[in-house]
Amino acid sequence: LVQENRLTVDDLIWPIFIVPGTGIVDPIAAMPGVNRMSVDKAVEAAKEAAELGIPAIATFPDIEMELRDETGSNSLVANNLINQTTAAIKKAVPNIGIITDVALDPFTSHGHDGILRDGEIVNDETVDQVVKAAILQADAGADIIAPSEMMDGRIGAIRRGLDAAGHQSVGIMSYATKFSSGFYGPYREAINTKGLLKGDKNSYYINPANSTEALRDAALDVEEGADMLMVKPGLAYIDICWRVKEAFGLPTFAYQVSGEYSQIKAAAMNGWIDGERIMMETLLAFKRAGCDGILT
């Protein structure tokens, strides 16, 4: 009767990992219970998600190494793995939301989110490319573009590009405050970028020590036309969730990332915690902090 916050299936977005081929369900060692799936298996999973009432899924590709290059050019192929997945799911399960990312890290040979030239991530050239990729993803049926590469000016550029291409109804969920975190490790194993990364991402992700900078970054994304804001990672940045929601009032999402998931699973598998209880408690914490939804 007096409970202040509630968690329901309506609050959940399910990230899934896609690989080339057919009939593939490949367990990810660092994330027990999570699999890479070929497109046909992803379609089956999306059907199950829709039946459970999960409103949206977010897709992440693990493409062949020979397709990865310095500029992430495969992101500009209309029928690349991410767009094949979107088209197939939209055809089979038209009423589940599909959220796609335009960051280049799944497509680059160096594991960075942008184009790397002479040891530097080139901002504007990367933005030009992610706009083109966003239009292709919208063409394939994506409902929401969620750019995670953290380049300056990307939200406004993507909005203009989508609108000019006739995709005014495609939303933008900005990775508004993406921190340079150690919690991403298992994800990088899932998309096979762990051994590729040259250096680190400190020049374009946010320093975990900086909360005011995070709010400034989010404010720029709001000005540029973001429809929704995301905080990533989740639990270690619960204060940022609260501040973002209080400051802007936009739909606010937390991404409970791979490292958070794996910590809970590992401790539960060792019998150190009640995994189900801790999972529900952490998800409810995001709701308490003002989040409208959780990618987990």
C-alpha cells in the first residue's frame, strides 16, 4: 500500500549480442547465462521477450575480424549484421522496440568507438560516419538510435541526419553520461574487442571522479535534441541518475552493464549472496534514483 517505487517488466530493456551464421547460441564465459546469438536465434529470443512483455531490446554485434578496419567501415554497409538483425526482428516481432548503437568499436580493428588517426580519435570525421550509420539503422527499422561513442556534437548531427532522411519519428537515447569505467570488461569479451583496444578511452569518456562534467555533457545533448538520457554504468553512478533526472526531467535510463551483472552472478554462483534478491534490489535502486527504465 505504501511502497514508493515498483519495478515491472515495463522498465526493462534487454541487450543482446549478435554473431554471424545460423543456429548459433554461444555462451559468453564472462557473463554466465548470457549468449551470443545468430540472427535467427535473436528473432526467437525477441519473440520470447515480446511474449514476456519486455518493451525493447538493444542489439550489439560481434562481427568477423576480417570485416573490422581502422575506420569501422562495415558500420556503413546497409545489410551489415546489426541491420540484418533489426530487419529480421521487425519483420517477425513488429511491436517490440529496437534500440541500436552507432559507436564504431564493434567495427574497428583497434577497438575504439571512433576513427583513430595518428593516435588520436578524430571527432568530426567520426560524427559524420555515425550519422550515416544511424540513417542506415533507421532504414532497417530501428526505433531508437542510442549513440554511445561520446563524440562532441553527435546528437544534433544525428537528429538532423535522421530528419533529413525522413526518420523524424526515430528517437535518440543519448549515452549522455558514459564514464571511463572498469565495469565494461565482460562486454568487451562479448563483442571481441578486449584484445584489440589500443590505449584507453579516457579522452572521450567521462572521468569517474567528475559529476558536474557529466551534467554539462548531458545538458549539451538535451540542447541538441536528445529524447532520452542514459547513465552508464549504473549502480556506481546512481547519484548521476538522480541528478540527471532532477536537472532535465527527460526520460532517464540506467545501463546496468556487464561487469555489474557478472559480479552478481559470480557471487551468487559461489553461494555468497542471494542472486535473485540482489538482482531485484539493484534494479529497484535505479527506480528509486529516478530512472524510467533500465538496460540490464
